[in-house]
Amino acid sequence: MAFLRTAVKFSVCRKFGLFDPLQNNLGKFGSNINLERIALKSTAASSTLVDNATNAVEKQQQQPPRDPLDTSFNDPKAAFKSKTNWELLRAYVVYTLCSIEYLVTHNMQLMKISRAILGEKLFVVLMKGTFYGHFVAGEDQFKIRPTLERLRSFGVKPILDYSVEEDLSQEEAEKREVESSVPEAGEEKVEGPLKQYHVDKTFADRRYKVQSARTYFYLNEATCERNMETFIQCLETIADFQQTSKGSTYGTGIAAVKLTALGRPQLLLQLSEVIMRAREYMAEIVGGTGNVLSHHVKVEDLEAKFDKIQDKESLKKFLTQVTADKQGVLHLFPWSGIIDDQNDLSTTFRVPDLKSGRMIRLITQLSPKEEEMFRNMIRRFNTIVKAAEEMDVRVMVDAEQTYFQPAITRITLEFMRKYNKQKAIVFNTYQCYLNNAFTEVSTDLEQAKRQDFYFGAKLVRGAYLEQERARAAAMDYPDPTNPNYEATTEMYHNTLSECLRRIKAFKQKGEDKKIAIMVASHNEDTVRFAIEKMKEYGIEPEDKVICFGQLFAMCDYITFPLGQSGYSSYKYIPYGPVNEVLPYLSRRAHENKGVLQKIKKEKRLLAREIFRRLATGQIIYKPKGNYVPI
Ligand SMILES: Cc1cc2nc3c(=O)[nH]c(=O)nc-3n(C[C@H](O)[C@H](O)[C@H](O)COP(=O)(O)OP(=O)(O)OC[C@H]3O[C@@H](n4cnc5c(N)ncnc54)[C@H](O)[C@@H]3O)c2cc1C
């Protein structure tokens, strides 16, 4: 009986190709030893090996499927397994239309004319059968559910992005932006010394030359409150999806958040300026570049520097707020104060001035109403993050224009410090087209390490390139972007390598998941680079510290093969009612024009898959996946 059992186990193992390790071991002893002889022996040792092999078979049978990954991303079958024939055809037609210059240029007017001619109902049918159906997941949190389920069954997870946008004319947008930058109660506007952080009417329409990002224009506090509720609805949708979908991977869904949606953007501009001035001040006081990595000054050294300051009481208060650790001063300012509703910005940023011997303010005076508006913005963001923590969903903060970015990064980092104690709940975004991206990411990684919180970040190339350059040139401040595309790619790859190097160091210390990075790019070379580097640094997809992200209906040939082969793979999922996402659709049409090479590849693969299915008689194809996202 023992012999029979062993023989059966061997044949099972063979069937599932599980003999390799055993055969390899045997190989060491000589190839003339055949498997049958080993099986006949049925010693205790071989029985153990076979039991292990049987367990492995059972384990493999239980495990969800994983496909091999073709890193040339040229496999149409893997790319479109999740799509019906109709969806492939629709995608092909939509991409073809997106390459017609006239249609792209006049798409918004054409959509409006079609609506007027066809009437509401027919127009909606037309849109759902074409652009909307292709680029948008559905109208609301219930209608997107089948799409989320389908993505999940093909190994892909969601980043939800409610894509309703106001259809503002350029004049209206400019008017709103300029109005929202006028100080409250008619006080005279005082701008700081850094030009980059001034409001300029020419660039008041922040959509200027921006295709791949949504823009919020401030109307009043009530609209910001509504935006907050929308973001929370996104979180609820993801939480509900995570809990009820079978085979779910709990705690991996993400909601995208824009800080400019949660308050008056002008306040972010002012905070950004104070952050940059504070850096200059820090550099002046401690030397180097004023960044936490570049000096090791202790608080005692500071006290000695400030001995000429007359207002000893204020100086004492200032010094007690300095953040330091064993390696030296981290921050001269209590940055955590900006997310503390007891603190006023105007009083927080008072510093000892070495020249005058007095305490001076780095921020222009804010009115009590503006202070309240700032606290409202922080409160809204806090409500979102708290809800995310309770629902075990992650929040990913989008990066925006450079004149907002220092504030957005600082606020997000403070929320990371507050909420990322056990895992990364809050994620920041870093734009690698900026010439300071590597330094920014390294500094923030270092702060996370020294202050012991989980660091989560999405790395992108950046969506506002042309606007950034045009604004810098027009307002006469240094261009913050890299000189060319190659420099941006180098910056991206260097920054990603630095993150991976640190992830490896944490892994070696047994501190897993202290850093989590999303490679958000449609660039195949960058995705391949990330995969190669992961291998080089011994980082497995199962470590769940590196994930990949692409937009819904963009580069499916990257997202799906990644998800199906066991990499952590995400799609940015836009949703919203047809008529309210028209501006989003319009932007996508324009954006597609700018990525013609990628669209060409997508179309080529779509055509190959359509022909393959027809040639193999798959006239009706029902996507059925049983993959489980990592
Ligand atoms: C999931 C996801 C989330 C995103 N979130 C954000 C976000 O929060 N904020 C944001 O700003 N963007 C965001 N983006 C957009 C992103 O920044 C890029 O605009 C877009 O993805 C194109 O870059 P790529 O790596 O995919 O492709 P590529 O085609 O390889 O790169 C194009 C990009 O390279 C850069 N570039 C092009 N020409 C030059 C040049 N001459 N000099 C210097 N740089 C150049 C530009 O950034 C341009 O967008 C997101 C993208 C994705 C997929």
C-alpha cells in the first residue's frame, strides 16, 4: 500500500511539473538514478519529500493563477483578456477618432452640437457607445461596480477618481481665481518676495496647456465641503467593494484626492511661499541647503546663534518648537502646527531675525477669516484621512502646480506622520519633471525614517510641464523643470532607485513595508526599469511595496499583464454622470493626441486580438478571470 501511495503521489507531482527541485537534487548524485527506482525504495526520506511535493500540489491548486509576464508588453491576448469583442472594437474606433485632428480640436463643441441635435437621451446612448463607454467606468458608485469586479478578477485594483468637472469658460475660470486671491475684508494685498508664489492673471486659468489633470476652481466654502463629501463617498465605495467582493484583498483600494478641491487655493500659494522662505532661513541659520540631510546642527548650537535676540520670551517659545533628533535639528518650525486647529499660521511662522535682533513673521499677515478658511481646508482633509483609516482604504494626494506643491507636500507629510503609524494610509505624489524631485523625495524619505512613520508615494513624470515653463518665463523666475525629456526620465529612474535601495535596507532589517511606492507611468521602459530593479534589489511583488498605476483605458497592454502575472497593478478609475464628465472626456481626447506612439501600439494590439479571436471562432467572448490581485 505504501508503495502504491508513493507511486500515485509521484505521478501527481509529475503532472503538475513539481519534480524540478527533486530532479535537480537527484542530478547531483548522477543522472543514472531514475525516478522509478527512487519511488520503489519508498524510504522515510523519500516519503517526506513526496509529502512535501503533495502539499505543494495542493497549495498550487489553491493559489490563484499567475501568468508569465512578457516584459515587451507585446502580447495582445494578455492585454485584452478582460475585454469583450465589442469593447475591443469600440476601443479601436475611439482611438481612431482620437487621431483625427479636427475632431480632437473641436470635440467639446461637437459634443454640445450632438446633444442639441440628438436630444438628451440619444446623446447619452451615443456617448455610452463610444467615448464615455470607453474612458469612464460608469455614472455612480453602483454603476461602476461591475467594472471594478471585472478588473479585480483580472488582477487589477482601483484608484477611484470622481471625475465631475465644471465646464467653465476661460473668462469665468480667471475671474474666480483672481477673486479668490483678493484678501478678505478689503485689506490691501501684500505679496511676499518670491515671485513664483504670486497670483498672475495671465495664468489664472490653471487649465492652461494641461490635459491629463483635473482643475478645481474655488467658489466658496460650501463647494469645498461638497467636494469633501464626494471624496468620502469614493472611500465608502472602495471600502464596500473590498468587503463584499469575493477573494478581496482588504485594504488595497485607493481614493485620489486633490487638496485644491478642499479649500481656497490661494492659501496653499501663501503657505508654499512661507515654506520656501523658511528653507532659505534654515539655510542661512544652519548652513548647507537648509535641508534635513545636509547638516547636523544641534539645538544648543542654535541657542548660541540667537543670543542677540531681545525678545527672550518669544525666542524661548521658538526654540521649544524646534524639532530635533540625535542626528541634529530636523525643522526650525513646528510643521505639525499647520495641521493643528489650535495654531494660527501667522503666529506659527515667527522667527528670530539675526540682523534686527527681533522676531519677524515669514508669512504675510492672514486675516482671521483666512486663518479660519485654512483650518477648514485642513479639517476637511483630516475628515477624509480619518474616514480612510477607519475604512482601511488609502488616500493618494495628487501633485499639482509647483506654486502649490511645497504646501501640498508639507501638509501631506504631516498627515503621513499622524496617520501612517502602522501602515501607509496617506500617499503623496512626486513629479520627476521637477529638477528638485530627487532631493525632495530623499529628504522626505529621511524624515519618515528619522521620525518613524510609513512613507507612501506615487512617482509621476508630471502633468503641468508646459504651463510651468510658460509661467516661469513670463514671471521671470527660474524654470523649475528638467531641461529635456531624457533628464526627466533619468530623474524618475534615479528617484525610484533611491526608494528601492531604502526599501531593500528596511527589508534586510526585517522592517517590511516602511516604504510603499506607486510607479504611475504609461512608459514601458520605466515599468521595465522598475521590474529589473526590483529583481536586482531582491524585492518581490509579494512584498507589496511596489505597485504600478495607469489611467483607465490607457495602456491596458501594461496594466493587465502586470496584474495577471502577480504584480500589484492599479487603474485610475474615472466615474460620474455623462453630461458632467464631458470636460474630462474632452481632456482625454486632447491627451490622446499627445501620446500617439502609445495609442498606435494599443491600436496595433487591439487589431491583432480582434483578428485572433475571429480566426479562432471566438465570435462571442465572455471575459472570465479568476485572478486575485496581490
Ligand atoms: C496613475 C497616475 C496618476 C497620476 N497622477 C498625477 C499627479 O498627481 N500629478 C501630476 O502632475 N501628474 C500625474 N499623472 C500624470 C503624469 O504626470 C504624466 O503626465 C503622464 O503619466 C505621462 O507620463 P508617462 O511617464 O506616463 O509617459 P511619458 O510619455 O514617458 O512621459 C511624458 C512626460 O514626460 C515629461 N516630459 C515630456 N517632455 C519633456 C521635456 N521636454 N522636458 C522635461 N520633461 C518632459 C512630462 O512630464 C510628460 O508628461 C498621473 C499619471 C498616472 C498614470
